[in-house]
Amino acid sequence: MMKIGLVGLGLIGGSMGLDLRNYGFEVLGVSRKQKTCQQALDLGAVDEASTDLSLLKSVDLIYICTPINTITPILKQLIPHLQPQTIVTDVGSVKKPVVEECSHLWSNFVGGHPMAGKAEQGIEAAQKGLFIKAAYVLTPTSTTPQLAIDSVGEIATILGCQLSICSPETHDRAVAWISHLPAMVSASLIAACMEELDPSVLQLAQNLASSGFRDTSRVGGGNPELGEMMARYNSSQLLNALCQYRQSLDTIIKFIQQEDWCSLQEFLQATQDARSNFL
Amino acid sequence: MMKIGLVGLGLIGGSMGLDLRNYGFEVLGVSRKQKTCQQALDLGAVDEASTDLSLLKSVDLIYICTPINTITPILKQLIPHLQPQTIVTDVGSVKKPVVEECSHLWSNFVGGHPMAGKAEQGIEAAQKGLFIKAAYVLTPTSTTPQLAIDSVGEIATILGCQLSICSPETHDRAVAWISHLPAMVSASLIAACMEELDPSVLQLAQNLASSGFRDTSRVGGGNPELGEMMARYNSSQLLNALCQYRQSLDTIIKFIQQEDWCSLQEFLQATQDARSNFL
């Protein structure tokens, strides 16, 4: 059975450890904080834990489960401890910049993105079965070893994920549409409502807001650090999506300004029809 | 006990009938279609039903529960059958144009908006308790009789609603923010994603779309006729909200273009903080 290393014991790393141990893998975990190491041990998310990356010197496969901006620096620190056959992967939500840097540093690297999560963060939020039915995207390049792809893909399937394999660019463009654009669209909704200057209208709006506002604003009320990071690392694909979005919005505004109700209804009919293709 | 009339036996009229009868009111219902009258009788949503408005000649209070564009025409047809003391109200989701016309036609009119609903429509979707904990807004004018406000407000409370009273303008401005703007924002998201021209990216986006996309796009995939009607009858408040929204969106786009990640994170922090005021 493979020996697995986890760097970063938050929601994703912790949940992965719980499941992997459940399926019989030996799991070694590294966190910056001793307290998190202890929590992971107490929860049963790891067999051993340490604040020192050298703990992972004998593992077969390492998941880097830390924020996007730390993945490359952590890989650099890991390399002195790794054996040449050790496979390294990550769980970052943007792939192109991460894969470019990491593949260059470590040939046995394959980028990955398990699309599971919840509002809570940290090891306290870790749970078994978090990845069941979640999409798991692997983003190899032309030089990624097949064994690395197969190994990470096999474990994704064991965790209950639905595996997709595509280029880092295709991944980043797709998630710009269905994940990063919705976050910005939704945040703009909250920001716009905050601009209502009449306190009686604002108060009433706050009292009347129900499921429609709740759902549309949900991802815009998410973790600001995560939102900023997605935008920073996927800026060109996100800008492309935002510009297309603004055109769609301007079309609606134009129909209303021109009182072209027939075209507006056709537009809304088309969006109603199209939504089911995504869900 | 008051005798209540319902015109329009769809989701709202039907659900109201079920609850009102449950609380001991006598309920007479009118629908354009004989089949709907029979369904309402079979479901126990009304005591009597007819396709003829003259059925309502002896009731104390009438709810017009039909689409916004039909409220004024129905009131005109009702008037020959009404006694002077009969109170008339409606359930339309935009108030200013409706209240202006109807108050002029019938002095004993008070506009209302019970903010309950679900994806399904029609008498088949009617259910008991639909209005429990829902907001119910009454929008009197300076000439609305106090008895009309009190009577409709009392029944709203009996139905389990949380009552708000404000001017038609304040109502329309508040719902533009929390109901009509989200519908347009959400529809634009679906429309933008439909513009992806690379079939492999579109296919992947459709496969990867999960809870974030589902929630943000939900109200944009709603009933197109209803969306068009909200926009048509609340066009000036909705345009105001849309223009403010576009400014918020442009602020986000500017931060990303300028790679001003610090400001973007502050923006997202502010929206995260503000969202809880609405929910």
C-alpha cells in the first residue's frame, strides 16, 4: 500500500487524510503549526504528523494542500527531502501558473484540483466523505509521467471523485466561468446593494431579502483571501469571463432601456433553457 | 367571520385559499378556466368557485392573485359587482403602477405583496402554510382607508407572515435590490457562460459546475414571463439598481486589470461583512 504525505492540514488536507487512512493508506502529515499536527493526530486524519518536511522523505506520493501562493515555495523546500520517484501533486483551484512552475522544479509533478469544499475552513472542518461525487481535475502537461497521472487519478477514484483530465489552460478557463466569475458577480451584487443611500429602503431591503438574494449572494460572501487568490492567479481567464459577462448585462440593460420586452423575455427563456446543461 | 374572494387560483391564490379556509374563513374563488375551479374545489382551496366574477358580489375582501399586467383590467371588470365597503387588494410583486391605477379606480383598495413562492406554478403547486414566516408588504397611499390596511394586515398576520408597511415607491426600490436585480445578475451569468466558443471548455465547465454556479444561477433560470414582467413594471428602479451594479462590477474589473490585489481583497471583505445584514 502506498505511503502518502500531506503538506497542509486544513479542510482539504484533513479530509483527505481521514478518507485515505480509512482506505488503508499510511498518511504522514506536515503543518506549520504544532497545534494543527496534534489536532490532525487526535482526529485520526494522519498516522504521524510533524512541522518538519523531512517527515515525508520516504513517502510515495505527496499532496500539497496549502494556499495557491505557497505551493511553489513549499515544493522548493520539499525537494531536498524527496526521492526521485516520489510523485507530487497539489489541490490548488488555479492550475496554469502552479503547473508551469512546479513541473519545471519537479518532473514527477502532476497538477490536480479536487472541487470539494464548504464554508468552514481548517482542520476543525475536516470530514470523512467530503470528496464523494466531487469533480477531480488532473492537469498534466506533455512531459508529465503517465505513472504520476495514473496514481493520483486512481486515488481520486478511490475517494469517490469523478475524474476529468485536461490541460491546465482548459481547466482555468472552465473554472473561470463556473467558479471564479460567479464569485465576482455575486460580490458585486452585495456591493451594489450596499450603495443604497436611503436608510428606509436599505432597511426594508434587508428585511425582505429571502432565498433569491441568499442564493445569488452566497459565493460573493465567501472567504475574501480565497477570492483574491483566484482572481490573482487566474486573472486573464477571469477578465475574459468578466468582459463577456458585462456584455450580457449590457444587453439586458439595453432591452429594459428600450422597453424591448419581447427580446428580454427571449433572453430569459434562453438562460432558463441553458441552465440545465450546467446542472 | 369575513367572507373572502380570490380572483386567480394559481400557486398564490390556491395556497391562500387552503390556509384561509383552515382558519375558518369562507372562501369564494374565481378562475378563467372551469377546470381550475374544479381543481380548487377538489383540493379544498375554496368553498365555491366560478368563472364568473359576479360570484364575489357579497364578499368582504377580495385578493386579486393574477399576473401584474391583469390586475387593473380585472379590477375594472370586478367593480360593477362590488359593494362600496368591499376591500380589494392584490399580490403583485411590483406596487407603484398597480397601486396608482387601482386606488384611482377603487378607493377601498390597498396594494399588497406576500413574498412567498416556489419554482412550481399553478393550482397543482398550492400548499398549506406557504406564507409562514414570509414577508408581507402592504403599500397604502395617503388616501387608503385605515380599515382596509388593518383588515389585510390582520389576515397576513393570521397566515403567519411578517408584516411591513411602506409606500409603493419604497417597496419597489427595495425589491429591485433584493429580488429583481438578482434575477438579472443571475441570468447574465448563464448568458455569459453560453458564449464560450471552445466546445471542450464548455463541456468541462458544464461537468464541473457545482453548488457555487447552481446557487448563483438559480434565479436567472426562473420563469421568463415573470422576469420580463418584473422588469417591465419596475423598470426605473431596476435600471437604477442595474447601473449601480455595473459600477460595482467595473470596480472589480479595474482592480483585476490593475493587479490591485489589496483593494480587491478589501472589496471582498466588505461584501462578506455586509451580506449578513441582509440575511
